[in-house]
Amino acid sequence: MPAIPNGVPESWYLALSAILFVIGVAGFVFRRNIITVFMCIELMLNAVNLSFVTFANHYKQVSGHIFTFFVMVVAAAEAAVGLAIILTVFKNRSTLNIDEVDSLKN
Amino acid sequence: MEFLIATSLKLAIIAFILLTALAYIQWVERKVIAHVQVRMGPSRVGPHGLLQPLADVIKLITKEGVLPPHVNKVFYLAAPVLAVFMALISISVIPFGTSITIMGHKTMMELADVNVGVLVILAVSSMGVYGIALGGWASNNKYSLIGGLRSSAQMISYELPMSLAIAAPLLSAGSLSLRKIVNAQHGSWHLIPHWAIFAFPAPQIFSFIIFMIAAFAETNRIPFDLPEAENELVAGFHVEYSSMKFAAFFMAEYANMVTVCCVATLLFLGGWHPLWPVRWGSNFAAPAIFAFAGAICIYHGINYVRPFDRITLPAFGVIFFGCAGLFLIPQGVPVLTPIFWFLAKVSFLLFVFIWIRATLPRFRYDQLMSFAWKFLFPVALVNLLVTGFLVALVS
Amino acid sequence: MVDLLFFGLFAAVAVLCAINVVVQKHPISSALSLVGVMASLAVLYLLLGAPFIAMAQIIVYAGAVMVLFVFVIMLLNAGIEVRRGRSWMATIFGIPALLGLLGVLACLLVRWFPDAPIVKFGDFPGGSPRDFGYALFTQYLLPFEVTSVLILIAILGAVVLARKELD
């Protein structure tokens, strides 16, 4: 049984970030509802934010936080436009299943 | 260890006082609205209806809690819990006064002095939208859904002018911690206190007005209470809720009201600093007011109108004189007087909330939303720009 | 010791909520689980000495972006997702393989950096709003201004896309 450290090593934060990212990828690949797929994208972005903040703590610089902030802003803008697209797709196709939005397929 | 004991004690005291105050704010509201409308208000249950909140609580607890079969049970039950949870969390970062020293251990008069206290309040009020949106949606009722969505849209629209109005006095205070913001407002020139609304380079009076307007919208109070009015949309998002769940939504609304009044007091009205300087005798304001109230009670007790006024009014008079005496004890003055000033200002703002409820009609929904985006948001932006410019010019 | 406790608790909550996002059938349950993930990540940011980013996460991400998601789900009346053409082979082999992959990834990360520095609450005081704002408005001013143009473009796009057709 390895010794329990008296604090939290940074590698544990990075491992958590990796786990959240992989869960996000799994949801993105396997789910069929557009909105759920979009939420898995947000989950991936959050995992990456955790990585950035961890490295900001490691190098003791605030630049990591600034990048996290920009990721949040871009995610907000992307959510706004993406949800508008989803609304338009729903208005035209009356479905939220991405398997059924396939009119460009052969 | 001492820290844990002190915090638990403060938590118990603040929770008890807050929950009692929520019930009695409702009594004050009913009495004030009644007197504005030239009628009596609750007057039967106790002397002057003082036990009416107790009667209401008993009624709400013993009423049959209906769980309609067509609702989404998990979210229907979770929505009032979420609303109350968020409303009560924001009290934890509000400082009520200076420090108090008990048995050698010095503790500040707040639960948690977070150095980003203002942001915690904004964060918690953003999360309060979920309780209402989920409550409206989970009720599986088109009127609740529309009411819930309208209320959530209104709350997030008015968060922007509120945040901008909060940002303006932060420029002169220079910190995000609520205690430091109040400490930056101490002192006075001659008779005008150094409160943020009278501050030198940029008086924050416009920020105060914008904040109060946005606060009315955030707490769903008249004139912005279209989503939950009784005669609109069949009472909006809480139409399917009964007894304790309905009481939870109501408690959340009053707790939000108390929070925004406390934040307005701390940011704009100088927190616990007195209205005029101490050397002009402001320490005697509290005992003077209590003694005056005691004198009125004893006078009306002597010339009594109802039979039991012979007993209750002089009893209240004695209690008020006791409180006045409490404020004259020299050891208690530095601890009790700041709390008195803080509570006096918060009570005044709550009275303004109730007064406006009794006086104004309500906005239509599209008027409400266009007022937020087309008028209040640009005004808040311009106010922040002008404040920043003036502060940079002077320093 | 307290750091370890908080990290363990909130990391577990984050992972459970993340799995819930992927597993739940109704989009609103996924949305609320995602809010749970963001809130626990905010606590982890506090532990990592980033109070401003933690509060920005709650105000912007959990309090505005996710409210938008919840609105759209409520407006579109999105129902339970009906799974068609589900292959049992994928489920029986896929889920253990995924969990195994996750476990291997986490173990590798922890093993490659055995002496990673310990994160203690309070050892990075440079994440306060003052330092953040100073860096944002001096060193990173150009990205800040470009981001504001980006948000303007996003607003224009959303308004145009969601507008009613004028017939």
C-alpha cells in the first residue's frame, strides 16, 4: 500500500482532468441527442480548464488562469451559436436525433 | 478547534435570526401594505397580529402536501430545495458588524470573510435561477412552464445591469471583500459620511438606483413580478406547489430580498458606519430611538383602547427601555452600535421594497425585458465608464 | 489532510456527475449533472488557488451557459432519447474496455510523476482578482479585445439564426 501523501500531488489533478476528458469523448461518440452531444463538448472543455489551472499553480503564473478565462468565454459564445443552430435544425426537421439529420448522405 | 466552535455558534445564531426574521418580514409587509391601503392588516392572532406568522407556519405545515401524478417527481421535489439552498447560502458572506471578543477569542461578525465576497453573492444569485426554471418545468403545466421561463429570463437579463452597478463602487473601494469595502467607507467630512453614495470623485448614487431596480427584478418583486403574480398565468411557476414546498419558494424570495438589501447597504450605504459622526453623538441614536418607542408604548398602555392593551403595551414598553439601556453599557457600545446601524439601514431598504409593492402597478413582460436591455444595461455601462474615468482622473 | 479530503470528495462528485451526464436518458438530467460537475470543479479551482476563476466558472459557465442549455431543452420539449439499433456486443465489451482504459490512463499519469509537487491551499497567492486583472489588461490586452469582438459576432449569429422568418 503506497504511502498516502500529506497533500494532493498535481498528478492527481491531471489524472482527474484526463478522466473527465475521456468521459466527455465517450459521451460525444455514443450519444444520439444533439443537446447531449453538445454538453459532452462542454465537459471536455471543463476538463481542459482544470489542466490549465493546475499548470498555472505549478509554474506559479497567472497566465494559466487567463487562458482558462478565454476558454470559458469562447465556450459561452460557442454555446450561444450552437444552441441557435440546434433550434433552427429542430424547427426544420422536428427531430433532435443526429442520426436523422442526414439529407446530405447518399 | 476554537475556530470551529466559534463558526458553529455563529452559524446557529445567524440561521435562527434569519429564519425568524423571514417570518416577521412577512408580518411587516402585510401590516405596511394594509396601512397604505387604509385598513388594519392582521390584528387578531396576537397583539397587533404578531403571532400571525406562527399561525401561517402551522397552517402551511399541517396542510396536505399534494404530489400531483403528472409531474416529474425528482425535479418537482428538488426545485424548492434548490431555491431555498441558494437563497440561504448568500447570507454566509455578509458581514454584520465589527469584531467581537468572547473569552479571549476574537471573531468577526460574519460566517466567512472570503476575499472575493462580491463574486460569491453574484454566483449564488446566478444559481438561484435553476430553482425557478426547474419548478416551472417540472410541474408539467403550460402556465407554470411559461411563468418559469419568463421568470428565469427576467432574472438572467437583470443580472447584467446588477453586476455592472456592483462594479462601480468597487473601483473606489479597491477590493472584492465585503468587509474591506465597508472599511473603505469609514469616516466623514463634517456631517456628510464617507458612504459610497456620497464618495468624492464619483458619487455612486446612480449605481445605487440601478442596483435597486435590478434587485427588484432579481427577487421577482413588484413592479417586476409578472411571472408569479396571482392574477397572471394563474400564479405562474408555483401554481402546482402546495403547503411546505410553496412556503419554501416564498422563503427563498424573502431571503433573496434580505440578501440584496444587505448587499446594497454594504456596498452603497456604508455598512455599519453611522449616519453622522460619533463625535456629534450618533452613539446615542440607538438608545434614543428605543426609548422613544418605549415611551409611545407606555403612553398607549396608560390610555388603552382594548382591554389587553393594559398588559401587553407596557410590557413592550419595558422591553424597549431595556434595549435602550443595553445600548448605553460602555462595553457593549462598540459591538452593538454597528449592528444597530446595519440593521437600521437594511430595514429601511426592506421598507422601501414593501412600500413600492404597495404603490406601483406591474410591468408587462415585454416592457420589462426591453427596459433591461435597451435602457438599464446601457445606463449601467455608461455609469461604470464615468466612474472609472473620474476615479482614474483623481488618483 | 483537509486538502486531501476536499479533493477526494469533490473529485468523486465530479466523476460521478460526469458519468451521469453520459448515462442519463433525459437531457435535463444530463444538464443538471453537468452543473454538478462545474460546481465541483469550481471547488477544485479554489483548492488550486484560483478564486477568481472559480467564481467566474460559477457565474458564467454554471449560471449562464447551462441556464441557456436548460432553456433550450425546456423550449424544445426534448424527451427521453430513444436508442435504436443498440448492439449488445458494444455494451458488453465496450464499457469494461472504456473503464479499463480510464484506469490505465490514470495509473500511468500517477506513476510517471511520482514526485509531483504537492498542491496546498494557499501556496499560490497570485490568482487573486487583482493579479488576474493586471495581467489581463496589460499583457493579454489584445486577446481580450479580440474576444469582445468574438462575442459580438456570436451575438449577431445567434440573433440572426433564431429569428422568426419574415413572411
